[in-house]
Amino acid sequence: EVQLVATGGALIQPGGSLRLSCVASGFSVTSNYMSWVRQAPGKGLEWASLIYSGGSTYYADSAKGRFTISRDTSKNTVHLQMNSLRAEDTALYYCARVRVTGSYFSLDYWGQGTLVTVSS
Amino acid sequence: SYVLTQPPSMSVAPGQTARIPCGGNNIGIKTVHWYQQKPGQAPVLVINDDSDRPSGIPDRISGSNSGNTATLTISRVEAGDEADYFCQVWDTGSDHNDHQGVFGGGTKLTVL
């Protein structure tokens, strides 16, 4: 059974750093594309980052230069390192597996989310 | 950057058909995915690749995409269909080297 468990969310001061983790089971994160999507309280979904199975990474404009997505193959885990955090980064952060059909990507399994609150 | 536009809310009576639009510039040449999100839950993929249904999604739910509008259609609406629905595409940017996910703002479907 495919499962994604996201952890690492916390209350953090503006300018601080946080690393989110997403432990996967039922599949290999290195053989799949993985993504992070966030949702501010009461708002819609916002895509944050994507990592290919080959290691290429992509970021939303709001995340470029501040967020880094990576994988730990030994722990079958995907991380999102977030630096220089701002109040507008406050959100529930979901990790998701990317389903690849031909050249099309959809997000077929989602974790339960981990809450990041940026506030002084 | 690419923009997807959805109506914030829609309402439909049980047994009727809900058609949720997702507008974007020439969206017909992109591939659209749809997600359902119920309160307090993670999103669930209900339509991938414009019109394909993942395993477990009822055939009452369908998708189409043409021109400047993609549409999620829910036939014979039930109380359990009440949720937020989000459309999503990938945009490669002007140089086609980037890869950015884009979500519509979401439509809250209310079953009367």
C-alpha cells in the first residue's frame, strides 16, 4: 500500500529555517518523481517543488533560492529544506507522488500534510 | 506565468449534473488534472490527463478539455460529492526549460 507521511512542521520565526520530511512506503522515491504542494489556511493549493527520478529539481518562483528539495534513498524519504522563511510561507505542506503517464504528470498519492507557521 | 481560472463556488441539487470549468489561455493544448478535497483531508486525484479516471473513481466523474476551457463533469450528484475541486496543469515557461505546477483557485461545490 502506498503511504506518505510528512513531518517537520513547526512554529518558526521569520527568517528562520525548517526541514520537512516525507517518508514513503509501498514504492521507491528514487524511482518516482515527487512533489511538494502547500495550502495556506483557508486558501487553495499552491505547487512548491518537484524532483525527477533522475534528480532534476524545479521550484515555484516563490520558492526559488530559498527552498531545496532532495531525497534520502536509505530512508526512502523526500525532504524540503526551507530557508529565509516569511509569513506568507505559512501553510500546510503536502508531499505527493507524481504519476507519470507518457509525458504527463499528475499527483496520484498525497500525504496528510505538515503545518508550517511563520510568526514572531 | 500561466493562470488557471475557476469560479469560487457552485451549487447543484442532488441527482443533477455539475460542470466545473477551468479557464486558461489555450488550455486545450495542455494536459489537465483534477483533484477533489474534502474538509480536513488531503486532495485526491479524480481525473488525470484531461479525461482519465484513476482506479476507484466512479464513472459519474468525467473530464474534457478544449480551446480555452477544461471541464470537470459530475453526473448524478450525491451529497458525498460536496468538496473543493482544483484543476492543475504543468507549465514549461517561455524557454521550455522550466517546469512549474499551476493550480486553479478551486471551486467549492455545494450540494443543495
